[in-house]
Amino acid sequence: MDCIQNVDRDIFWVGGSDRRIALFENMFPLDNGVTYNAYMIIDEKTALIDTVDNSIRRQFFDNMRASLGGRPLDYMVINHMEPDHCAHIEDICRLWPDVKLVGNAKTFQMIRQFYHMDLEGRTVEVKEGQELSLGRHTLRFYMAPMVHWPEVMFTYETSRHILFSADAFGSFGGYNGNLFCDEMDYFDQHMEEARRYYTNIVGKYGPQVLAALKKVGGQEISMICPLHGPVLRGPDMGKMIEKYTRWASYRPEKAGVLMAYASMYGNTEEVIHRLAGMLSERGIRDIRVYDVSKTHYSYIIARAFQYSHMVLASPTYNMHLYQGMDTLITDMGKLNLQGRKVAIIGNGSWSPSSHTFMQKKIEEMKNMTLLVEPMVIRSSMLPEQEAQLAAMADAIAASIKEDEPAINA
Ligand code: FEO
């Protein structure tokens, strides 16, 4: 049974949704699934823009056939070669043997790598700014390397000003029937998962995202059709472009503090809770506390991108960092997170060293500020360390208040 939706004149959504999937990329928990979007343009020539993940194969081909209405497929535009979007290239070439594959040189190299296909006579290789006319609709291609993978490109439909943005502007979360962001409370339903998607999947490539946004920024855009999540249009589209610009610049969205801790027997946790209370007493009203053993690091990464300040606390384990904290802080570095204000608390019963590992990793990241010297506790905090913790709270609270006007500007 097909499940297509009209996107615009002659343009249809032919994607689908998978809520059975537990882990995106076999790594990131999905609480409510994910959509895989693909789009069909029915014109003098027909063109499919991207395919979908193998998990929703039947839905996709039902949608393909319904949208084509018996016509042949002339073009398949491949904006991104990650297999959650290109799993059906071989099948499509078998079902519509005259289809031409539209991509760039790197696209075709990856098709050969993944599928070992003979592409002789099948390809239309496009370069920056090149156009392809379908009749009433013309597609223009913009290279967007590393807006996740090197072969990524954006496709811009010139008559209706629609941007097919590959992974950019995507979100986790399954299909709810409302395809467009203005048919729902997008910020309530999708913002958290759009941030988690961006920061964990594309977050490393901020400069490349900014370059791609600049490239298409001169065009009128009426609608953004990403490969995951709702189609964007109207005021929320503008807000999402602002969010993307902020995330890609590593600028925090909020003046507040993320507190992430590891704790084996509750002693480090107790210090974090005491510090959180002290911050509240000092007027800080946006505090998020996470146990790295309970919350998957991808959720905490999203908060780290969102908030201006962070406190990291961890026991020493095997003369190193506790694993959950090591994973979190290493991933922050890999994702190029930068420009945050940080405080560190280490714990150890006979040779505390977690604080030195956390400090080293933070110092290896760009433009990070350690607000105070790391605090070290031995098994549990001593009453006489209360003053040191209060001084840490003073420094964090003062710094948040100082940064608040610029962040909210
Ligand atoms: Fe949704 Fe980079 O693939």
C-alpha cells in the first residue's frame, strides 16, 4: 500500500518510516524511529531524488510505483551515498533499466565501492552549479562536501525554490502523518531530536556546513526537503536555519550549565548535586544534570552543544577515566565542540587522576576555558572542601551571567 504525499506541484514524498530500528548507524538510540525521505518529481521527465534504507523497501517501492503511475523513471538523483539513503540503487536500475544516475564523480566512485556496479552509459555527472531540465522543473546542483560525507550535494529546484538538502536539516523521529513542519508543533515534537541528529551525525563538520549554507544562502528558498524528518517551510524553516548556523559555528544556544557525572557509589554524584544546589542559590535557572552511565552519550552531546557551560565529574578507574566519561569527553573532542566554559571534579581513593585526564582532553579542544582549577576529592568530599566547591559555584555562576547577554542576543 502506498503512502505518498504531495510536497508541491508535481513533487511527491515517497519515503517512509522505521520505528522498529533500535540504533541509528547501529550506535545512536532511537526512541521513536526515523524517517527516510525520498522525493519524486513527475514532469516531462521523471526524477527520483534519493532512495531509502533497506528496512522500508516494500513501502518505498509501493510509493515509487504509485507516484510514477506506470511511467518509466528517467533520472535518479543521488545527493548522498550513505546506505540509509541509497540502498536501492541496484534494484532501481534493474526495474527501470533506462534510468540515468545523476551524481558527482565521488558519488559514482562510492556506488562502485558499495555495489560493484558497471555504470557504463548510466551516469550523468554533474558539477557545481550545473543544471538539469526535467521540463517545467529545473534542478541545479551544489556540492556540499562533508555535510556528512564527501560526495554530498544539494539539489535546488529553481522554479519553486525547493532545496533538497541531503542530511542537512534532518531529524530523528518517525513519520506522524504530518509531513510539513507547519502542520505540527515542530519545535515541541522535533527540536530535541533535530539537535541530537545534527550534533552527533554532522556536528564535526561545522565549517563545511557553514560553507554549504553560504553557497545556497543567496537563493530564494521556499521549502527544505531533508533526507530525515519533516519538510521545512514557513517561519520554523527560518528558525531552523538560524539553529543550524549557530550549531555549525559551535555557538551555544543557552546560557546555562550541563553537569555530566560518573559515579560508582554515589560520592561523586553527591558533590554534583551539592554544586547544582549552590548554582541554583546563585540564581542559575538552567541546569541539566546527567549520569553518563544512565544516559546515552548522544543525548549529553546534544546538551553540550546547546549549553554555554559544563561541569564534568568522574572517578578514577584503572588509573584513567571512568569509561562513560571517557566516551563522552572523547566524543566531544571528535565532534570539534569548542568555545565552552568548563569546571572539572575528579575523584579517586588512592591515586586520583581522572581530573588530569579530563583537563588534558578539554585543553586539547579549541577555545575551551577552564574556569577554576579542578577539584579533587578522595573517596568522598570532606566538609572543609565546601568552600572550594562554593568558589567553583561562584565562578560558574558569574561566568554564565557575564555570557548571558551575548548568547541571547
Ligand atoms: Fe542519513 Fe549521512 O545519512
